Amino acid sequence: MAVAETTRRQRLGEFWSDFARSKVAVLALAVIAALLFLAFACEWVAPQDPYDLRNLDWGDAFLRPGAVGSGGYTHMLGTDNVGRDMFSAILYGLRTSFIIGLSAGGLALTVGIAVGLTAAYFGGRTEAVLMRVVDLQLSMPAILMALVLVAVLGSGVAQIVLALVVAQYAYFARTTHGAATVERRKDYIEAARSTPLPTRRVLFRHLLPNVMPPLIVVATVQVAAAIALEATLSFLGVGLPLTEPSLGSLISNGFRYIHTDRTWLSLYPGFALMITVVAINLVGDQVRTVLDPRQNR
Amino acid sequence: MIAFILQRLMQSVLVVFAMSVIVFVGVYAIGNPIDVLIDPGATQAIRDALIERYGLDQPLWQQYFTFVTNVAQGDLGRSMVYNVPVTTLIFSRLPATLELVLVAMAIATLLGVPLGIWAGYKPESFSAKAIMAFSILGFSVPTFWIGMLLIMGFAVNLGWLPSGGRGPVGEFLGVPTSLATAQGWSHVILPAVNLSLFKMGLMIRLTRAGMVEAMRADYVKFARAQGLSELEVVFGHVLRNISIPIVTVFGLELGSTLAFAVVTESVFNWPGVGKLIIDSILQLDRPVMVSYLVMVVILFVLINLIVDIVYARLDPRVRLKGEE
């Protein structure tokens, strides 16, 4: 056990030194950490609770960034059309986006692994049917799937997560299946199958750890995609309402004032969204480079 | 080969049937269109007449059956909001979307492939890294947000281009298109650039990956040993070898760009099919939703079928598997 512990730590150390070769990726990782902290500490960091309508004062509407409102504090990023402090709204929106992105990504990963492993391990008809469905879903753009599902399920955090999982699990299933069909033919799986170990154990303790690396890459990219998709849905008016601010609904609200000089309404939440999504993708890209050395060298 | 095509065709029909049932039942589950469409002050008689006219009093399976029979006769029903046949509605919006998609794909390919070639030719250079960073941006930043930035920059601040709408429409070979007038082009350019960025990122990455792989191949060494110039090596030999995946993806992405147009059309208020579907979802215009979705499913199944058949022709292993 002690030996396994050291090698694992060594491998993590190696992974980190490879990862740290890209300064941009390290910076992106730091940005993600800072954003996660701000988002989940929003109740303490933000000067206002944007969910609580009693905090909103119509007299504070459309204050420019830096102005001091009736609450007696500075609105660093200005206020919106109902006097909501934009900085607070963005932090709360960021939290909503992270919750949706992480839970959708995590659930899609679980479902995708289950489908992919089942198909690869059992083969035959099960494999043919499952992977045919996955391929068909992959050929359709995720935004369209999510749009239809949200239209059917209605808006709300849980509904959006469900729609994103259905739209995204296929990416994980395809990756798992691809990696697992390669691993399945190797001797160690043959050996494990010839022992009286239960199928479940062979699947999860022997096969799964070896198909994890490509899945980690897909997972990072898909979390970013989920955050972007939620924002897009909210922007199109089928996602979250403005009373439950998400970055998408904030931008959508700001979009109505795009022809005026009140650009802070859409610019700041937009930049928050962009920085989040790009940072996650940069980290994902570097993880891919480290795990798959063929790609760049 | 014929057995393989027949088998795939059967599968496709099955998929279209299953998807149409799912879409129909799913859309049926959304709200009650009567509440949205009819003035709450309307008399019961008017309500009943409308319910009967749209067949909403019949059981679900019967509504589905009526729908399928009508579709088989080329009738997709009438829009509940615009009160015109759905076919007329969709086909009147289709040219706008198609021209947007074509211009976007042209931009993505004509810029993306050369950029990808360069990034793959000198992968360690600064410019190559800048190109790759740009492709990550194109990939990850949500389309609607880039669209807004484009409007803010080029329409509101600089005032160079219009911020939305389709502009004047001219005729080209009998098809109404805004590509026939200069003013029309000024309307197309921003949404087309917006729609193209994602695909451009894809094209860059795909071309670069192919380039990096191909530049190490033996035939490149031989071509260089023959004394060919680098230009001749890249465009005469390498590009020809990496063009097959590029063409495949171009074909596949044409379909998904049609779907992506939903977002761009909403941002730029472009009167295409994508805007139509968003509006119909928001207004619970069921016949339009169901028809659009079924058409999209058929489109994607068709594209998949064609790709499968083409691959089977090219790759004997796929063919053999199908004929077992």
C-alpha cells in the first residue's frame, strides 16, 4: 500500500511539472481558483444579496460604475435597470454558472462512463444499439438538443442540468467506449476476467482507471461547454429568469441597452463569462497536451 | 453493398420515426397553447371552435397519426401564430439562413485552412501559438457574447456596419438573396463572421493536426529530396493528403452550422429559420416547433447516412462488416 502511495504521489508530481511548462495554463488555473473562491464566498464578498428584492431600490437604477448608491457603498460595476448591484449579481451569477456546469459535467461523466463501459464490456447487440444512439446524438449540435429539452422540461436550475446531461453524456460515452475497447483486448483484462472476480469489480477497479486520462480532458472541456450552454439558453430566454441571476440572464438583460451608453450592463457579466470559460478551456488544453504527448511533439 | 445501404436506410427510417414520436410527445408536454393563443376574454364558443380546428380535443396518438399522415402528403400543418402553412413559413425563412451559413462556412474555410497550414508548418513559432490561442477563443467563447461585442464595436461605436436585420434583398438566379446588393453584404458580414468563428477554430485545429502529422511522413522527405520548393511540397503534396478529413468535416459541419445559426440569428435579429424556432418555442407555436425539429432530425440522419455510405465505399473494412 505504501509503495502504491509513493508512486501515485510521484506521478502527480510528474504531471504537475509537465503541466507547469505552460505559464498560461498555470495562470488560467489560478484564475479558476480565484473565481471559484469568489463565487462560493459570494454571500460574504458581495455587498448586496441580489436574490432579495427588498434590497433593490428603484432610485439606484442605472448608476455608473464607481457611483455610491442609497446603500452607502460603492457600486464598483454599476447597477442595472432595477438598481441591482452588478458586482454582487455577477458573483451570484458566477456561482449559479459553476453549480450548473460542475453538476451537469459530473452527472454527464457518470452516465457517459456507465454507457460506454457497458457497451465496450458486453459488446454484441448491446454495444451496437448503445453506440448507434450515442453517435446519432453526437452528430447533432449540443445547443439544439439542450434547446429542445429545456423547451420541453421548462426553465429552472434542475431542468437545465438535466437537459445539459442528456445533451453532453454522449461525449463521455464515446470517449469511454473508444478507450475501453482498446483496453479490453489487453492481457490484464483477460487475466482479471479469468479470475472469479465479479464483473463489477473488473469494470471499475481494473478497466476504469485505465480509461480515465482521456475522460479528464473531456470533462474539463465539457464543464466549460455546460457553463457556456447555460448562458446561451438564458440569453435566448429559455434558461433562468433574472430573479435567479445567472451570467447568461444578466447579459441578456444588458443586451436590451446595447444601443445606449449603458454598456456596463452587458460588458462586465460578459467578461466574467468569457474569462471563466476560456480559463477552463486553457487548463483542459494543457492537460490534453500532457496526457497525450503525440499531440504537440 | 446494396444490403449495407438497405440496412442503414432501414435504421435511418426507424430513427426518424422514433425521434418524431419523442419530439411530438415532448412538445405536447409543454404548456397549453390555447391559453397562450386565445384572449382570456374570448367566449367559450370561440375557444371550442379553435380547439376543434387545431385538433387539440383528440387523444395524443390520434393527433400524432393525423400529423404523420399529413406530413406524408407534404402538409406540415399551420402555424398557430402566423396562421400560414408551416411549409410556406419555413421555406420563406430558409434562404436567409442558407446565405448566412454559406458565407460563414466560406469565411471559416478560406481563413481557417491557411491559418491551420501555417500553424502546423511552424508549430513552435510565436505566430503559430497565437493562431492556436485564437482557435481556443473561437471554440470556447459563447457565440452570443462575441456577437454582442461585434455589434458594440462595429455597429454602435464605429458605426461602420448595421447592427441587425437582413437589409435589402435582391434577386440572384431567381433566388431572393441579400448577397446581390452591397447594402445586403453590409448586413451579412457581422453575423456571418460571428457564426464562422467556432467553425474557424475547428478548421484551424483540424488542418494543423493533419499538417504536423504529414510533415513527418516519408513522402515529404522524398519530395524535398527531389528539390521541390517548400510551397510545392505543402500545396502539391501535403495539402492533397490532408484534404479528405477537411472536406468530411466541412460537410458534417454544414448541418450543425444550420443549427448554430439559432444563436447568431437571435443576436442579430436575422429573419431566418433559427429565429423562427426560438420565437415558436417562446410562443408555444407547436406545429412550427414539431416540423422544424423533425426536419432537422431528417437532415442529420441523411447526412449520417451519406457519410456512412461514402466511408463504406472508401474503406473495405466497413463494407465487409456490414455484409456479414
